[in-house]
Amino acid sequence: MAVFLSTYVNKVDRKGRVSVPAEFRKVLAGQSYQGVVVHKSLHYSALEGCSAEHMEQLSDSLETSDLSNEDYELIETTIFGGSIQLPFDGEGRIVLPQHFCEFAGITEEAAFVGRRKTFQIWEPGALAAHESGMRDKARSRDISLSKIIAKASAMRGAAS
Amino acid sequence: MAVFLSTYVNKVDRKGRVSVPAEFRKVLAGQSYQGVVVHKSLHYSALEGCSAEHMEQLSDSLETSDLSNEDYELIETTIFGGSIQLPFDGEGRIVLPQHFCEFAGITEEAAFVGRRKTFQIWEPGALAAHESGMRDKARSRDISLSKIIAKASAMRGAAS
DNA sequence: TGGACTATCATGGGATTTCATGGGCCGTCA
DNA sequence: TGACGGCCCATGAAATCCCATGATAGTCCA
């Protein structure tokens, strides 16, 4: 199953190189472009990454969507304009451009967070803060996964 | 359909390996991914486990559900970012990452608790405490399985 | 019914491979 | 010529695989 899962923390060496987790590279294996596409997150002090293929899908989706012209412009500029293709070196590492690192506050270590079709790259401390906040929120709202599944299954059942 | 049932306590060896109970492995048998997906429980000091397939269901459910963007984000970060795929070794064992063990307080032994479609992994002592608490609660609320079954049967009878 | 034989399973240890990480070399382009 | 990026190699640690062992439960036969 080819989705990005789990969180890995890797070191940034003095050349600015970071190993992309092997598990993530396996997800990307077999694709034409051996590397990742990265852009700044719209919501967080973090970077968003995905496969080049996923980026193309997103592009196609945009064209068929009913976004307003303004939103369309916005996404084109911020996401596509701000994206960069980062090829793997022989060992599966990428080099994050400096202004990306600064944006996310990444210096010594980078945390790769799987989010199914995409992943994020965080400064580990910032991620920890973000995560604990998220957990608290989830707890306080009493989110139950099994209920979500049950509900969705019921909807699928009703639809079919 | 096979479901996770009953509780098994297995040892964690010095490499951090634990045998997944054979009965649980039988439930997973025949699936494409030979292993389990584990994440931290939102509510307890325990780990939640399920099949990769179940995780995909959850993933699909998320997309078709009417969650707010925020809730969606929340789940992606806490569950998918916090999940890990643990493949079985040749003997049906998995290796729990240290981070997860600490979260659940697991050191020497791990208790696998079947919960139908999913299961939990507890430190045995914590589980005992948790269970007795639950038992008291159930007693105080006068929950009776036979009544629940009888009631459901009556409803089915009335409907048909 | 009881006892022996067998299959399954949890557990342990050693060997091997993978992976992250670091450093060095050699081009290219300014 | 000097800085930088790209490429290759070295290394230690960690994960993975493979085989051995003991215990338990289950089965079969007398």
C-alpha cells in the first residue's frame, strides 16, 4: 500500500542534506521522477512534500474544479509557483533550499510526517508542539475513529 | 468475518520484539500486507492496532465523511502521522518503537486486547487497572448483556 | 481413559543486510 | 581559482532474517 505513514526524524548534515526515510522512498519507487516535490505549507510553519505524480494529479484536479478565479490564482501562485523539485542523490537524500529551512525553522534535524498521499517536513520541536495541540483537540472533541468508519460504511451502504 | 478477540500477554525481548498472538495473526492472514498498523490511543495510555486494510478503510471513510477541514487535519496528523506499519518477522513478531513503548509504559510484557476490528496493546498492569475501572463503571450503570441482546431481538421481531 | 506423539507457538540468539550519516573527490560555472 | 553542487565510497548502528529451543496444547491410538 503506497501511502506515506508514520513520522521519521533525520539529521541535516552540514551540506544541508537530509535522508528521505527509506519507507517514503519505497512509496516513490517505480515513479519516473526519482525525487520529491516540496512547497511551503499554507497553514503551518512546515513544508509539504509529495511525489511529482501527485502534483500532476493536483494540477488536473484544479482544472476540473469549480474554484473561483481568485482561489485558482492563489493556488497557482503559492503552490505551483512556490514548489521545487528535489532529486534524490545516490543515497536517497535531498537538499532543502535555505529559505525553505528558514521558513520551517529547520536547522539540525527534520521530521518527516506521513499524511497518506503527501507528507510534511517539520522542525522536530515545532512538530511536537503542534502534535500535542492536535491530540488535545481530538480528545476534547471526543473523536472516535471507529464511529467515523461505521458512519462512512453506513453511508456507503445506503448509497449502494 | 474473523475478529480480534480475547487478551494475550506476551514478552518483549531485549530487542524490543513481541510476538503477535497467533490468533490475531490468523485474522490478518491472507491480507496483502503481512503486519499491523499501530498508533497511540487518543484516550488511553495504550496503543491501538489494526490491519493495513482497516487503515485504508479509515482513509476512505475520511474522504467521504463530512468532517470539517480542521477535524480532517487533526486526524491526518495524529493518526496517520502517528501511525507506523510494523511488518511481521518470520516468527510473527513485531518491533514496537521505543517511543510507543514509553507512551504505553510497556517494558517487559505487552498485553494484546482484541476489540473486534482493532486491538489494543497495553502494559499489563495498566490494563488491569483500566479493566477494573471499566468493570466498576459497567456495574454502576447496570449494564446487562443479556438485556441488550433481548432488546435487540425484540426490535428485530417488531420490524419484520 | 490415559499416555505418547506431534504440531503449533512463544522466545532467544547469532548472522546478515539495510540504512542513515559523514567525508572526500571531481567536475562546472562564475 | 575558488565555491558549489553532484557523485561515489566508508562506516557504525539499527533493523531484518534465519535457525534453535522449550513449552504447551492438541491429537491419535491403544
